[in-house]
Amino acid sequence: MHRLRCEIVQGVLSAGSRLLIDDLQRRFDVSGGTVREALSLLVSDGLVHAKTQRGFFVAPMSLQDLEGLTRTRIALECESVRESVKCGGSEWESNLVAAYSELTRSDEHVMRNPDDEFDRWEIANRNFHRSLISACSSDWTYRFLAVLNIHLERYRRLTSTHTLPERNVHAEHELIFQSALARDAEQCSLLLRQHIESSVSVVRQFALLR
């Protein structure tokens, strides 16, 4: 069920909380079979854990998990952005410019009102990063990154109201964008890596997770 997935990713159902089939059945007004099917799919995605004789639980969140997700994202996305910057044509560039323009507007809104504007920003942020690597030749890269980003969105929501004084997310996006248009693949990859790693720094410095 899409609604159940959204509530887990958005933190409506907190990490580690138990998922009772009867409660979900009443809450979403669906059959028990539909709930079980949805939970099985979410288990395969890693958003739900099944424990023998104990039932289903929302996947926990931890600093170690975030670090693992981040390392994997960096390995995939930074290599993909190198290829895209080198190989992307005029359509790639036009799509990137459009995605960056929308993200710039969302950056301004979310800085003023992070609670109400995060959903809009999340879509714009995702589209910008997807546009950066859209000239990559591997369909598997897109699939793996899509799975990673479902999990990483949980952590982005956790950090959305915490800002390091020295960090300017919009400036990070701007530098990545400019290096991509300049076709400086190595610089773009380096800036992207630093941008991704900065989110982990927020979690560490505010001690949001153990």
C-alpha cells in the first residue's frame, strides 16, 4: 500500500514501532490479505522488519545504517555524475537547468518554513539529483539509487529542521550545478560527495542518532 510506505518514510509511523495487522486493516479500511501483502513488499524493500513470533516492525534508524546508505550512494551517484557530465547532450543540460531552477525556488521556501515546505523541497531535490545523472548509461544505477533514496529520505526528514551554522545547502547545489554545466566531471563528483556527506555530519553534530 502506497499510504503505508509514505507514512513510514515520512515518519508518521516511527522507527522501531510495531505494525499490527488488525490496526492497519482498520486504519486503511482494507482486508487483512492486502495488509499482509503490503508488509511483505515493505520487508523486501527493507522498510519493515519481520521478527519470528513477534510480528512486523518499522525498520529502525541508526547512525551506522545512515553511514552505510551514504557510502553506497556516493559510490553509485558520484560515478554516474562523472559519466553524465562527460556524455550528457543538450537535452540533459536543458533538463538540468529546469530542475535546478525549481530546486532554487524550493530551497528559498524550505529555509523559511522547513516543516510546511519539506515535501515540495524533497521532490525538487530528488529531481535535481536525478537530472544530474540522467545521462548515465546504466539502468541498474537508477534502480539501486531509487531504493537507496527511499531510505535516505527518512534521514533527510530527520535532519530537515537542524542546520549547521556553516552549511548552506543552496550554495552546495549551486556549485554542483555550475561544475556540471562547465563539464568539469571530477569537480562535480567531488562537490557531490561533499554535499552527500554533509547530511551525515548534521546527524553526528546534533547527536540525532546513535
